Amino acid sequence: DWIELPRVPSEPRPIDSADLSPEDAALTEEMARYQADRINGLHDLKDQWGDGRVQESNFSGQNVGAGSAPEQPNGSGPETPPTPRIPNRYYVAILPQTLPDGTTVEHVVVDNPVYGNALFVFRAEKGHQPDGTTINWQGVFTKYSTKTDWQRLGAVKITHQGDWKTRVLEELTRAL
């Protein structure tokens, strides 16, 4: 499910913290400001690009650990339960570009609103696979893929340190 994300006021409205401890209320307000910064950062990129949209989706479930557990020697099933996949919300800036041949492609910037997560940039041109097939960003960022898969399919990881928006735009516009 996709939800359009409007720009967020720089000071989010106060959180009703009647049922929260002062520490939890402060943390909740800090998280709201952090998420607003992520959303507004994607809107800034969209505005600098000149076109596009910013949306939210729950399209990925990242592995918590290494993967499924090995089978028991007697074949009766895994020794431990398989690793769960955790659904995450992602904010996505979808940036269209019309190519010289008139084809419109969509580049994307995918950002997880949880503190400590980097964002990923996928250029539509990187969707051309060695076997001659083409994969678009919806094929890269699925609920079955992992961040390792994303990078293997051409997405570039960028951290939110320093002038990250400039690095994103450089990645989107550099010659391949």
C-alpha cells in the first residue's frame, strides 16, 4: 500500500503525552522530528530534481539474522525456528526522467525512518541485468528482498552524514 507523504511542518505538532513518562514523551517527540527531517529531506531532493513524488510503503521485510536454520540430522525440521522477517516502513522519493528517446524512467531514493539506517539510491539505468532482462525499482525493493539484494541489483547505499542530499544528487546524475 502506498501513501502520499506531504511535507511535514518543521516543528511537528505536540504529542499527547498524558499516558507517557517524561522520558518516553521526549523520545517520542524526538522521533517525530527525526521522521519529519527524513520526509522533508526527500521532498527537498524531489524539488531539486524538478519533478516526482514522495510516498510511504511497507514493502520490505528485512532479515533479522543470517537466515533459516539448518535441518536437523534426522530430517525432522529446523533445529531452531527460521529467522523472522521484520516489516519496515520506507519513505520513497520517486524521481521521473524522460530519456532522449522519449521513454520515461523512474529513479528512486528509499529511506527507512528508523534512526541508524542509511538510504538507498536506485538509478533506472542500473536495472539492465547481465542476462539482458530489465528490472525496475519495484522489482528491486520487494517484501522478499534484503538490503544485500538491493545492492547486488544496483542500489547504492548512502549514509545521512554530512551533505547527504548532495551525494544523492551526485549519484543520480553521474555518468555511468
